[in-house]
Amino acid sequence: MSLPRGSRRPAVLEQVPFAVVLVLVAVAAVRVLQYHWRQGAVIVGGALLVAAVFRAVLPGVRAGLLAIRGRPVDVLTYSGLGVLVLFLAFTITDGPFGT
């Protein structure tokens, strides 16, 4: 579906999915800085999974900066990294950062 001439959607709206992921990562950074590194890591893993969902559902034009390569590669990469970060956050015990 094409928009009528002169009523193009603002480019800023195309970056909303990326902004949502970026806000989640900022919240994770705050949690890590408050010495709750596991919670921060879980939020980062969740942010990567949210990015994978956005990339899978939205067309390339609306995915904004989340669209790096082809859709299958992006979804696989975001989900794989998200699951890996979540796995590490849930399984590491007695590390240098304490419990």
C-alpha cells in the first residue's frame, strides 16, 4: 500500500521499534550500575528477543535500524544472542560480581 503523494510517514516513526529496544537496554544499564547485573543481563536478553520479534513482524522499511541484513538472518541473530544472554544470566553463579 502506497501513501498519497506528499503524505509520507515521518522518518522518525520508522525508528520507534529501535527506540523501544534502546530504552530497554538503558534500563538494563541502570540495573547493572546499581549492582544488579543479573537483572540487567536478563533485561538485555529480553531486549534482544523483543528486537527479534519486531524484525520478524515488521516490514524492512518499518523496522528501521533493526534491519541490518536479511530478515531471517536478523531474526536468527537477535534470538540466538538473546537466548544466549538469558542462559548466561540464569546459570552463572558465584562470579566476581557476587550473587
